[in-house]
Amino acid sequence: MAFNHQCKGCTGGVSISSDPVIYYSDPLLEDSSEFVNENVLKERLDLCLNCTSLQYGTTCMHSGALVSFRAKLKNKGCPFPGSPKWESIV
């Protein structure tokens, strides 16, 4: 299966710093029950960081999301077409 190697939501010149991204306006931050525990987060990020669909070292080309944030959310799964690397936790 051939993939377009462009991020869903980015252009080729986009980049962010390696500093942690803080989401001040996201109401999810008020309810930590929406986040996975540190072990699950590490497992998910290890898979994301070794995925062929990682763009710019930070962004999933299928969802356009920063993997460091998407991997924290219980209700999110890997959007890799046909064979997700990890599933949501219900």
C-alpha cells in the first residue's frame, strides 16, 4: 500500500520546538481520568516514534495530531490505515 508522505494537517515547512507543548485551552486537562497512565503512554509513544508515518518527529501524518498529546488520551486510537498500532481504552 502506497502512502502520501505529507502530514494530513501540515505543510512541508512546519515544525515545532522540542519543548513540551502545553494545551491551556483544552478542557480535558481539568479531568485527568481522560488520560492513560504513564506505562500505557510510554508504550504508545514508543510505537509512534518508530512508526513510518511519523512526520517531523512529532506529528502523525494520518491524524495530523501531535503524537505526544494524542497518545495521552484514553479515547484515541492509532489512525494507521488497516492496522492500528494501538487501540483506545474504554
